[in-house]
Amino acid sequence: MLTDLKIPYKIEKEINQVASVFMGETPESVIEVKIQQQDFPKVTC
């Protein structure tokens, strides 16, 4: 969708280890899709 709208984006994958370690859970992957603030009005869900 972002490519079709010609909106530049960046995908980052992190492992949220700190919160999981304190709660005794297995670390979970977190995926973030980042776009410029000025592009938010162009994107609707």
C-alpha cells in the first residue's frame, strides 16, 4: 500500500527483551513500519 501511494517507509525488527525478561516471558519480536510525519494524513486504515 505504501509503495502504491509512493510513500517512503522503513521496516525495522527489534526484540523487546527488557519487558519480557522482567515478566519471565520469552522475548517477542517487534516490527515497526516507519513513515515521515507529513505522510500520516495520506495513509488510512
